[in-house]
Amino acid sequence: MIEQMTYEELIKVSNELKQLIATLETIVPESGPQDIKDFISTVEGYSKYLETTVQINQDADIALKELVDKLH
């Protein structure tokens, strides 16, 4: 869990962002406005950031559990 969201909820948000990006990319032509392309790129980066954050936190949870188990 990160803040008030579960890992599953964050992955769901990330996947929804990916779907929105795919939709935008079909609507916006290659020669479309640079602002829109920048926006798409930013949203794509945020989607990847969410995935990475979840993975890092899950790995940290595992490591902490192993440390706690060793202490007891």
C-alpha cells in the first residue's frame, strides 16, 4: 500500500493511463501539435513511474518481512 491506495489500485491506474495513451496516439497524427505529444509522453512516463514505484515498494515489503522474520 502506498498512501491510501493498494498496489492493485495503482497498477489499475497505470493500465488505464496506458489505454488512454493508446487512444490518444490513434487520434493525434504524427504531425500533431507538440504540446499534445509532450502531454502524451508525460502521461506515459507517469504510468511507468507508477509501475516502478509499486515494484520497488513490493520488493521493500519482502525485504522488510525477511528482516523481521530473522529478528524473531
